Amino acid sequence: MTNVHSFHIPVMGIGFTIDTPLKVSRFGIDSVISLVDDILIEKLRKMYCAKFERPYSEITENMDDFRAKRITAYLDLIYEESLRKFEKLKSVTADSATELKNYFSMLPDTSGLKKEFQKLTKDSFNLQEIKAWAKDNLSMGSIDVNIMTKVDKENYRKKIKLPSEYNDAHAALRGYANSILNSSLVLSAGMNPRLYTYLEQFEDFYPDENGIIKKKIVLKVSDYRSALIQGKFLAKKGLWVSEYRIESGLNCGGHAFATDGFLMGPILNQFKEEKENLIQSVYEILAKALDQKNKVVPKSILPLKITAQGGVGTTEEHNFLINHYKVDSVGWGTPFLLVSEATTVDKSTIERLVEAKEEDLYLSNISPLGIPFHSLKGNTKDLEKAQLIDKGRPGSSCPKKFVAMNKDFLDTGICTASRQYQHLKIKELDKQELAVEDYEYEYNKITEKSCTCVGLGTSALLAYGLDTKTEGPGVSVCPGPNMAYFAKTMELNEMIDHIYGNTNVITRKDRPHMFIKELHIYLDYLQARIAESRIEITDKQRKYLLTFAGNLHDGITYYQELFNNLKKEFTESKAQILFLLEEGRKSLNNLIQQIESLENNLAVQ
């Protein structure tokens, strides 16, 4: 069945969407669970087994392949309980009639399914007739999962390194592959060839003769070239990418993977123009690979979805992505952090998010992965970090070690946010006898790393009143810049009404268009890179900055032509958008002059 909604809820953090499908899938809404934290997953499985009166047997770390087994057990539970709720909704009894009405009230007015239901119930509400119809026509939202491909820590048992299939991402993949889910695996954070090769071992990822794939592959990408390279790589293994999930490089939540200055509009346009070529070229490789593997070659070319997410905030933007760029679905992430019926966020963090302004939301360097990370100033995990620094004991105790992958000091890996790593790094720093200002700069670079792999999951434990003795109470939260314009908690139906234009929850008049916001974040990002290069810069770095700026220039030109030619869309904001684009061009020209002036600082090659 096709999706009943034109939006989906992407993965957020580690714990914020950890049980979202249980809350929303019965309403036909797709959502994504993070598979990073099997410790959190096991705690929630225990809680839900008690709540739903299901038998629970703990999967301990002493058991073989415990990480994969925990993930399989949890996903099976979430699916079975989500299905139970969905079947109850479809049973159309007097008790479930309200939920059934909610199902349809949340659909857009353009929905054919909603129109059929309204026609069926126009004159009367015949429970038996509606029940038969609902059984054949209603579909549950997909329970998808996310694996960050680079979070693939090697594991040891009794100081002996285990085979690569026991690496964290590999084990998470196996946990999903062994589950009963019929859904999608969202792979993010770039290409991991070894992990992609491991996918070949599981039959659920291969198509049958009718092109049906039980477990589909979704790649989260930020540009077309990356999509094409990864799609062909997987096709050579007989694996089809069913969806390319295009995310803004910087106007998003969580980790930010900046492009080389390519903006979202031009990227979406390239996908629209090249979609058929992408399908044909990749499918030819796929069919050949399947034939060589003696596997079934589908009777016809497989379907491909293009979806988009990152900074969308109004129904006008939502509809424009669908109608102009022909995307199949739009991801709405950050605003859903304020919807407790959809996500799992503790009360204190929700209050901080409600109050957040532009200046409270920033692109930080706190992630131990070394990737820019959207964060909220004053989050309790950072306050906890600051207290440890003040005590002269910087760094986390590192209770979970999911990103303990730095090998500067130990072959087994240490997390750069850990007390052990920062202690050793500061000892190295002390020996350099730097000037006070230079020492403070390097010291802050070491100690700014935060224990996000714990902090991003703790909120779920606090929300459910579960034990945080191991984790501590500190919460990391990673909203996108869009959070500044959503200033109240919302009911699920209210949020969906906003998406579909039946209401407007944004009261501020100064929210910029999503494309303008992304442009300004990229300009700020470029300014920061220029500032880093003022002391010394290589010719290669200077050429990169000029290429980056050139791509931004092309993006601005594209937007100016796009909005000048629009007849119906953004009529009220068009003049302001064009004015801000021209202001952006002026700012960019100034930055280009700064880059060109760096020639005097070129390092000796």
C-alpha cells in the first residue's frame, strides 16, 4: 500500500524516537528508531514487557551476541504491540471508534482514503460495514530503523578482539535483519564498505520476482554524487536502494554533514532531473549482479523514492517540496520534539526547547565523532561537563563506550569525551609549554567534547522514571535551528494540522524560508572556516574555500531564478526572499574577498 501521509518522522538523537512507532504507527505514520544504544533498548523492553504483561527474560552482556539479540527482541516487541493497537483500531467497536476517527482526521483533506471514509460515513456509522472496509484499506506506518554507519566500534571479549560481525553497527544490522519487521533500514553518516558488504548475508534485503523487498535499504544523503556512488556500490552486490533520503547538510538536527557549499534546492533539483537516469543505471548493475549470484531478477524495474528533510516548517514549504521537486515524503523532525504523543522527551528538556531562541541553538564541536553537532545551550549534559571541568576532572566516566573509537593511546579505542582520553591529552598539552592564550585554546578543544552517546538517550529514561544510576541525569539534546520558531508543546493532531495547513502553530512573523535559513547557516560556516585559516593556510585549503564559495554563489543564482519565475507559490514572502538572497550574495562576495586575501598567509608547501 502507498503511504497514507506525505510526511515521516525521522530518527532524532538516540532516545527521542526510540518508541515513536508504538505511539504513531497505528495512525499510518512512518517513523525511525535509532539502534545505537542496546542498553537503553533493553531497559525499555523490560518496561514495556511489564506494561503489556508480557514475559521478560533479560538479555545480559554475558550472553553471546547480546547486542543483536537485544535489538531483535525489542523490535519484535514494538512491532507486535504496534500491530495489536492497529488491529484494535481496525476492529471498529464502540471503544475504538474514536481512534478510528482520529486516524482519518489526521489525514490531509486531499487524501483519497479520507474522502472514501467520509462518503462511507456520510449518512450513518455502520460498524460492520466500516470494519470490513477498514480491514482492506487501512495501513500501519512503517517501523523503520537507523544505523549510523561510522558508529561501528570494534568489540573485545577477555581482551581478544571479536570478528568484525560483532562490531556495533554490524551487530545492530544483524539485530534488525533477524527481526520480524517488514520495513526500512536507514543508513546514515556516509559509506561503510565493510558494513554494506555484510548486508549481502541476509535474504530479507533482496527482491523477489515481483520486486517486493521485505527489508528495504534507505540511504540518507546530502548530495547526488554520494547517492549515485553508494547506490551503484550496493547494486553490485545485488542490493537495491529503495529510497534516497536527502537531508540538508547544515539546516538539520543532530550531526551536520556539510556539503561543499551545495544548497538543498539545487540538490533536490538535480535528483528530480536525474531520477530516471539514476534508476536505469543502477538497476542495470543490480540485475546483472543478481543474475551472477543466481538470485531472482525482478520482472520489472524496482521503484525508487526520493524524500527530503531538514528545516521544513510550514505547509507552504512542505507542499513546495512535494509539488515542485516531486519528493515522495517530507521529514518533519525538530518540531515533533514538542509533541509528547509522538516522541519521548523529559519534561525539563521540553521546557528548555519551548523557550529556545535563535541564539540558544548553535552548531557545536561537542560530538566525540568530530562532526559538527547541533545543540541547545544550557543543556544539562553540558552543565554536568562544565562542573567536572571546574573540579579539575574534565571528561566523562564513559559508561557506555559506543563511540570509544579513537586509537591515539589505546588500540582498543577510547572516546574523546572520556576522562581517560582527556587526561592523557592534557598531559601531552602540558609538555608543549604553549603561551597562555594558545594553551587555553587547545585545552578548550579537548574538554568541549561531551558524552552525547549517553546524553542523547537519558531523556527517555527520565521521561519514564527509569533508573539513571549508570548514565547520570544529564541530557544532551540536538534540535535543528527550526526549533526557535516553535514555542509551545503540541498535541499530535495539532502538529499534523500544522503540517497540512489546517492551523498554524508558528506565531512569530520573522521565521525565514527554509532555503534562506540554510543559506545563512552555510555563510556562517564558511566565515568560521576562513577565520580558522587566518594564521596559516595551504594552497589546497584556499582552493577548497573558493570552490565552496563558488558553489554557494551558484546556489544563490539558482534560487534567484527559481523565485523570480514562481507564479503561485510564496506570493506573500517572495519579495522578502529575493531581498535576502541579494543580501546573501553581498555577504558571500565579502567572504570571497577575504579568501582571496588569505594568499599572503599561504604556508610553505
